[in-house]
Amino acid sequence: MNTDLLRAQTPACHDLIHFNNAGAALSPQPVNDALFEHLLLEQRIGGYEAGEATLDAQENFYHAFGRLLRCNPREIAYMENATRAWTLMLQAMPLAQGDRIITGQSEYASNYMTLLHLAKTRHIRIDVIPNDNNGQICLQTLRQKLDEDVRLIALTHVPSQSGVIHPAAEVGKLARKHRIFYLLDACQSAGQIDLDVDKIGCDMLTGSGRKYLRGPRGTGFMYVRQSMQDYLELPSVDLHSASWTRKDHFTIRDDARRFENWEHYVAGKIALGVAVDYACDLGMNVIEDRVRILAALLREKLRQLPGVNVYEEGDALSGIVTFNCDSHDASALQKFLRGHRINTSVVRHQINQLDFAQRGLPDINRASVHYYNTEQEIDTFCRCLSVRN
Ligand SMILES: Cc1ncc(COP(=O)(O)O)c(C=O)c1O
């Protein structure tokens, strides 16, 4: 990996240390170029006319994701964000009163709140599988919970509040064995982990563009296995998801685009396709290795600092590093780092009710690295923290 070139294509790298890739990563120049070019074209010739002139670039979005996830482009849909995609899948699942949905202790806040909402409105039951000592979903407990009432397993692959990687493929094997539908939230894993939907064994997978994929804000995607598409019930239809064939009849599209809206962020969709190609051209296995190595280095260096607590456990860890300093509140530390042109984020106790209560954690700090970060940046970051301490 030519880090100098990659950083040259990421102009903000020269001005700051960006360790907030789990929030929104910095987009590389080709992604920004694609975005701005389309916006300028819209300005020059009109929105609909620009849309017609860039059909191939829009179509590329589906092929790029087919390549990233190793699936058929017909199984891909564009979404405005990951939450919208995930919620749509839940709304589309035919669920009856008393059906159970299994999820994990580190499920993303909005996902879990959607489940709570469904429990109230559609009387489904939720089972939360605790994490084991490694911080991963406990497969033994999961196995014990799988019976005929379970309709869906909904798992977050890489949580936003901890550096753990859950064993998505192991969960997929169990889901297949028990013929249970499986929805994977790959919001933090897409773009940092090499994903293969068949190896994982998921039926649906959702994510957003702005995080490790380095796409623009306000973009997302989902994968829906072909065999699953007719089983799901569309919560709504429009001119894009269906054709109005007779006065009192319409026909639903025969691909995953049935879940999309006609109107959408065309520039963002084109640019996200470019971001996915950029990642695939670099090689997802190469990216995965580099992120793992940098995150391991960061954890090691943080552990050497007196008064700093690192919260990651286990062997399967992502680019997300969570920590705090004994002497400083998480928000104050984030502000201090920002003053030194270092971007990090704070993970709030309040939006991680299941996980943080279980682990007895207050608000904590999060530094999330990507392949374009460097060992020198990690040194600078740790030096800055040790001064603060
Ligand atoms: C694991 C996970 N899932 C879902 C989301 C929601 O993504 P979006 O903001 O694109 O809806 C996030 C956002 O941080 C996340 O970390």
C-alpha cells in the first residue's frame, strides 16, 4: 500500500489527524471529484438532464457493491443511510404476534429502539444474547435460544461503541442450520473488513457510505438475497419500485431496487460507487490487514500510558479503539484533542444502554483508524495524551 499516494489523495491528512473514521472517514479525491462533477453538471444542465447523462455511472453503484460483497448487483439497493436500510428490512419482514427476534448486547442504538418499537406495535419478542468474555456474542447462549419461534437474527457485525468484531459467519451457520433469517448490520465493517455475503450466510446486510467506505455523507446501501426478495413485504411502493400496469394493478420490480425511492441523491450514489471501486482496487484484504495492524499498535501504545484505560478485549478486533483517561472526562478530552487538530469521538453511555450497563462503563473516548493513517500519527496522538495526563 502506497500510503504517501493515498494520503496525497486525501488532502485533509496534511492539516489534521483524523481518528474518527467510524464516524465519517475522509473521502479520497476521486470520490470528491465524482460528487462535485455531478453537482456541477446538475447546476449546468439541470437535475433530470444530468441524471439521464450519467446512467452508466449510476449503474456502476450496483456493480461496485456486487464486487465488494461478492453478490449479484441485482441484490443491491441504494439507501440514504444505514438506519433507513435496516429499519426498512424490519418493516418488510412478515412478523406475527409472539415471533421472536434475536439480537446481541452490542446492537446499534437505533436498531434496538426499532425492535422496542416493533415489540410495542406488532407484539414481537426480543431476546438479547450477552457477549462472552472476549466481548463477542456468546454462541453457546445463541445456540440454546434458537427454537421455532425465532423469526430473525439481527446482529451488528462491528459495533460503533467497541472494537470487537462479532463472529458473523459463525452466527450465519447457526441461522442456516435452523432456517432462521439473518440480517447483518455491516455499517462499521463495510470498507474495513473483507465481506462475502455467502460466506457470512446472511440474507440481508445494511451499511452506510460515509464510514470505512469513505463515501459521501447521506449515502447508504443494502444487500437483499434474491431468494428473500419476494418473501419481504414492501412497506410502500412508488414509480421506481413498481410499474403501474393497469388502472387497479401494479407490478413490483424483480430486483432489490424495489426497496429504493424514485427520488434520491444521485451525486452521492455515483460517488459512493467510486468509493467502493477505490476500496476494491486497493484490495479489501490489504485494507483489513493494515487497519488491524494500526489499531493493534494504537492499543499497545495507549496501554503503556499511565492513567489510560483501553477497553478492547479478545483477538478479533477492529479499527475502533475505545479508551478513557482517569483524570479527564471523555468530552473534555475530545475537545482537548480537537484543539490539537486530532479528530476523535465520544461514545455515550446513554445511547448504549445494554452494553455499557453490562460493562459498567461511563461515556468513553473512541479513536478509529483507517489505512491512510500512519504510525507517526499514532505517536503524535499518544504524545498529546501523555502531556494532557
Ligand atoms: C453499527 C452501526 N449501525 C448503524 C449505524 C447507523 O448508520 P447511519 O447513521 O448511516 O444511519 C451506525 C452509525 O454510527 C453504526 O455505527
